[in-house]
Amino acid sequence: MKILYLTKILMFSVTSLMAWCPLVVSAQDAREIMEKVDAGSRTQNDSAFSIIQISTCKFGIVGGKLKCSHKPTVKMLESAAINFGPEKKDSKSIAIILEPAAERGIGMLSFVYDSSKKDNETWLYLSALGKVKRIVASNSSGDSEPVSVFGSEFTTEDQETGKLDDYTFKLLNTVDFQGRSAFVIEQTPTKERLRKTRYARSLVWVDTERNVVLKSKMYDKRKAEIRRIVSGKVEKLNGVWVARSITIMNLVTNRLSNIAIRAIHFGIQIDPELLSRRSLTDTAFRERHLSILRAQAR
């Protein structure tokens, strides 16, 4: 499932009223819809500087609503991203923890490639160890597990954009979802991709007007739903539709994480040197670049 960027933990009903309307459509139509979703993700990721909050907790159901069963762990991060490559379909991003103070300086650098033939690259810097660890791409080995993003339920696999050739798509229906018209698309990995992913099938609800994913359900190879994602606070910022709150639920562990965009600034002049492994380890170098971005965002 592709998700990039992702204000508090969402409290929403476990059941949603769905009005199903059968459609006769081609697989190509579904692919075109997902191409628009992917293009929107890239636009959101182009020269962007953000302040992000990640909240994680164990959850339960109280009165038909999801609620944290204990106080969430909360982390604040700064993130910068640019698109690159011949068609600007690839992206580079860096995220650095600001709070809590004990984790300040922990960072993650990610290079995401559109092509199915090129594995994504991710590096994680743990300040306590003082070293950078290269993380195996989620699509590089069927035996490797995708890595958690800063201890949350979001993983490096959930961050992916592009690589549409790794899937086939089928448009199942249009529905009413929380007052919005939405396409329901079935996303199935190719045989090659299936050997390298936890998700044997996904259902994706896409806003028919805004081309934003509103909801996703992911199933394992035993056909059990293992994860669910719900987007909220969809707003048009600088001409781009952005879901400012994204919640992922791990239905196996009963843990959830919410990514909330506290602030996002587009059209920021970002020096590509910031998006390098040096920024993970060289605090002075990184702060010099980030201070320039902060000044532009004022």
C-alpha cells in the first residue's frame, strides 16, 4: 500500500454506512485512477518542508469507537522532501525527530524510486549508537520484514509510491464514504511482488473528485485483514489535496499510529545536499540547512 506523508488520534466509527453502486469498468480505468493518486502524492512531495506528529498507542473499542487504551507515545519531526529523476517521479526525503528530547536527532533518509526495477533505499541514524544503518528495501527480499518508521505502525513498505507495474487493479464499485463519493479499487500484487510483500490483496477507497485515498484495507496471504488505514482532514493546500491526518491500525497487535501534518510548506528551496547521509550524522551541517528552510517557512 502506498502512502507518502502523511490533530490527534482519529476517533471514528468501526462501521461505516456504504451505498454500493455496481459499475462496469475496465482494469485500465482502475490503473488510471491509481496513476492520478500517485501523481498527487508526488505533487505533495515536491519541495516540501513539514512538521509532523506521530502518535502511537494500543487501542480498544469503547462505545463503537476506537480509543487508545493508554496514553499515546508522541513524537514530533521535521521533514523535507524533493522529487528528482528524468520525469521527477522519484523522491528523496529526510525526517529528523525533534521531540521527545531523549530521541532528538534520530533520523531517517529515504530514496523512493518509481521504477519496479529499482529497489528503494532507506538509512536510519540512531544517535545513541552514533552510526547509520542501511535498511533493506521492503521489496528486495521475501524473507525480510519492512522496518517500522520511528517505532510506529507505519513501515517502510507503507511509505512507497510508484511501482504501479508491481500490481494489477480492478475497480469494484463506487460508494458513499463519510459523505464523499469514492471508488473502491482492488489492488493485487503480481506474482513476483507477492513473494516480497505481506499484502496479498488490498482494497482502496479513492475520493472520486480529489484523487486522495480515504481508506485502505490490507489482507495477508491467508485472506485475513491485517491492517487498515483511514485518512482525515483532507484540505487543499497550495493547489494540492492533502490528507493532514492518516491513521493506520494493526489488527494483529491492536496497535495504531496516527501521522498528523502540523504544518506543511510547498515551493521551499531545498538544497539536495540536505538529503544525504551526511545530514544524519553531522548535526551542524544539518542544522545549517534546516535553519534556511525554517526561515523560508515563516
